Amino acid sequence: MHRRHVIASLAALPLALHATMGQAQAGFTFDSIDGGSYDMAEWRGRPVLVVNTASLCGYTPQYDELQALHEDYGPRGLVVLAVPSDDFRQELASDDAVAEFCEVNFNLTLPMTTITPVRGAGAHPFYLWLRTTYGFEPGWNFNKVLLDGEGRMVNSFGSNTRPGSARIRREIEGLLPA
């Protein structure tokens, strides 16, 4: 076996471990746009809606509906995580600019990460895990992934599916306590 194949195999080992576990809460962390980090293991037992976002996208008004989901279902356990990404060349130049844009235009209080790659070999480990385990990779901004309380992907929704749609709300409500 060539050395580069050994190195590639070793690099993929953590993904293989996560994939066999089938759970996002197994230890993925994201850097918070406000400083600190989000450890998905702390959200065990709670459904999580993860959305790759971009400030300059035609779907950016969906932030209002993501915030509404956060306000409506957050008290019952839902976590809505916005993951700004410039993979489609529609994000602002810095984390500070994204944070200010979202505060001024949408008054967001939901958790938001730093600008993070979501596609290809350089994607965040969470998105590599989604691709490896479920065959899911965002095709555009505002793709949504719903995880159950054990971190398994329940469903994914494309950019055209609005966060406040009856379809997404039904899926979320099915994962929350009565």
C-alpha cells in the first residue's frame, strides 16, 4: 500500500467511527460565531435542524423562519443551528460581517457557527459524516438536515423547502415531547 493511501485511510478513520455509530452527537463541534464552540454531544436527546446558510443568497429571507422555529420549538428542545458557508460564493467576507448582517436584518438569536465549508474534501467533519453515512451533501445554500435526539439523520430538505413549511414542522413535532 502506498504511503498516501495509508495516510488517507488514517485520516478517514474518525469518519468511519462516526459513520458506524450513526450519530451526529458522537462528538462533532462547531466554532460559534460569537466565540466559543458548540459541542453536538451536549444536544443529545434533542432534535437538531442544521442549515447551511449564506447572507447574499436569494433564500436568505428563510432566516426569519429559522428564527421562528427556534422561538416556537426551542423551549420544547429543538436546536436550530445555522452554518454560514461560502461554498457557493454567496457569503460575506468575515464572521463579524455575517454576525452583524444577521443581527441587523433578522435579529437572530439561534446558534450560528463561523463561516464553515460544507462541501467537498475540505468540508467540516459533520458534513463529511453526512456524506459518508447518508449520502447527503448540500447542493446549494439553505439545505436543511433534521437529526433526531440520538443524532441520526431523519430527513433532509432542499433550499426550496421553507423552514416554516407544514412538512418540516410535522417532522420536528414528531421528534419533540408532547
